[in-house]
Amino acid sequence: MHFPPRLDIPDEVVRIAQRLETAGFEAWCVGGAIRDNLLGYPNKDFDLATGAPPDAIRKLFHRSIPVGVEHGTVAVLDSHGRPHEVTTFRRDVKTDGRHAQVEFGVSLDEDLARRDFTINAIAYHPLRHEWRDPFDGAGDLTRQLVRAVGDPTLRFREDYLRILRALRFAVRFGFAIAPETWTAAQTAVPGLQHLSAERVRDEWFKGLESARQPSALVTSWVEIGAAALWLPDIASSTQEIAAIDRFPEADPVLITSFLSQDPEASLRRLKCSNAEIERGRRIAHGRGAVPPAADEVAVRRWLAAVGPAADDLLAIATAERGNEDLANTVARVRASGAALAVGDLAVNGRDLIAAGVPEGPIVGQLLQDLLHVVLERPELNERSSLMERVRHQVPSTSERPARNATEQRE
């Protein structure tokens, strides 16, 4: 791959670089935006690497946030309030596979040498339009290869999350992983158990969302051994994994729930939010019986029973069956305005109490009974019709037996 004469760098990033250079500090664009632009992917989120130490960056840019100052990173806010990460050249002096202690005051080449993969170790000078590529990242972009910078064993030992990043980049771009990098990653996989669940979850989710085919990421996790550590009950059959490519979108929670024998446990293990865990639980509870697409009554009953999980279960059913019949029926039922929940009824609990129904559980039970009626016959969801049914089921106040003297005194 030949480097273009120049990259289209946002003006705000150029101005940050100019101020750094004027103050006597080198400033280079680095990271994913360089890689993406060389591959033809739109990405204007350029980060800068500089010789300026963090305190000097903050003095030069009063509108800044020390987002990771212990690692040399300061977010500089542009005139629109948008943050741009500026990181001091650094090298690792001590790592434990999860965290690194870094040393500042090094050169650009030393900074690039600590990066994970060659395709992420390319730098571009936004003022002089020079390129720096000491590890032939451009060549690996041409070869469509994810390859570790330097010794892959050391790279993964520095941060085990790089194993999952290698898988994510490979499936996002359709690249292969260099044999020596794959072997080192597979050997280092036990180190993944020492990572925080949040970091693993973020890589899993980002990998699924960015993959050309989500099934490729799942297969990679299974093959390298990451799934056995973090998603032990995930499906490994080719047929089940292939089905996720037919989902309308790469939804990580839906995919995880679909592939897991116990979605709630899998999502808890990844420290997902309570809402995401509840969503997985509902998916698990609703899996199984799917109504015949031609039976609108059955479809209405099913929609009422599964509630908020309906769209997720519909996506699963469509992916597994490979047709849109059920989806079409669901769309038709929803468009009709048929009542599918108690809240859709033409009456509510206050109406029933006003009609003489005693307050308490009986109100909810009667509303459920009315819902069952209109699920069968949607045209009956009309106030007068429903109230007439209530009056037939519950005696009016005047018809109820009077309380005896003892009850009255109590």
C-alpha cells in the first residue's frame, strides 16, 4: 500500500497540532483513524501523540480534561466543545496483563513500538504530511493481516485484552491473523480470566457490532478458547452460530441471549446492566412455542404473553425459520390496533371500581379476563361492551348481601 500525499485532517485537530509544534513539541496523528482512512473507512476521530508531557498539554490548552493523565492522555476540547485525545509519547515499564505503568519522555518510534498491532502503529504528521511506519503496517494492510508489533508473546503479556482486539479487527476488516500472532494469542488465552468483566464485555459487544459477519467473531472466540472462559454455555454448533447473521442487526444482547443456554447468567457474568439482564431473562422465558403465522388469534395471544420480548423473539424466529410470514402477521396485528395488553383495553381499573367492583386483586383478574376476551375478538374492545360483561360477573352494590351487625360494628 502506498501512502497518499496527505490525509484530510479536521481543522480543529490541525490547530491543536500547530499549537503543540509552536511550543516545541512534536505532534503526530496516530491510531485507528489513520488505519481506517488508509482502508477507505470514514473516520475523522483523529488522536494525537506528542512529545509534550501531560502538565504541558494542560498549560497549553486550558479547555482540557485529564481523562487518563496517569497514562499521559488529556482530552483537549475544540471550539465546538468536542474532545480530541492528546497522549504523551510513552513506553511501558511494568505491566501485569491488565494495567501498565508508563514512562514519558520517549520518542515517537518508541511510542509506536508499544502498540498492539502493526496496522495500528502508523503515524502521520498533520503539518508536514510525513508518514512514519517502522513496523510495515501499510504492508499488512495490503496483505490483509493482523500482526502483533514485535514479539507477540510480549504484546499479549502486556495486556491480555489484545487477544480479543485481534479477533475484533480481523472480523471487522475481513483480515487473517498472522500465524505467529494467533499461536501466541492462543497460548496467552488463560490470562483473559484476569481481566475485568467490563473490559471483556465491551470487546465482545464492539466485536459483534462491527463484524462483517457476527458469526465470524463468535467462531473466533470459540476456536481460540475465549468463549470457554467467559461464555461457557454459548452454542458452538455451526448452524446456531450461522443464524445470527440473519438477525436484522448485530444486537449484542440479543445475540448473546440467543446463543446462551442461560442468557441471564451469561449477561450477569459480563456485568451487563440490569435492563440488559432482564431482557435476556425475558428472551429465555419466551423461547419455544411460536404461533402459526396464519393464525391471527394465536399471534395476538402470543404477543400478549411475551410482552416486551416480542421483537427479540420475532427476530429469533425469523432467523431460525428463514421466512417473514410470522413477521408479516405481527405487523398486520399491530397495525390493526388490537389490544395486546391490559393497558390497551377500553376500560381500566378505575372504571371497574366505579361500577361496583371491590378494590383488590379481583380488579386485576377481571381486567385479565377482559383481555382474554378481546384477544379472541378484537371488535369487543369497546367500553360499553366490556362494562356490560363486568356487570354480569360482579353483583352491583345493591345486590350484595348487607353486612350483619357484628361486621358493621367492626
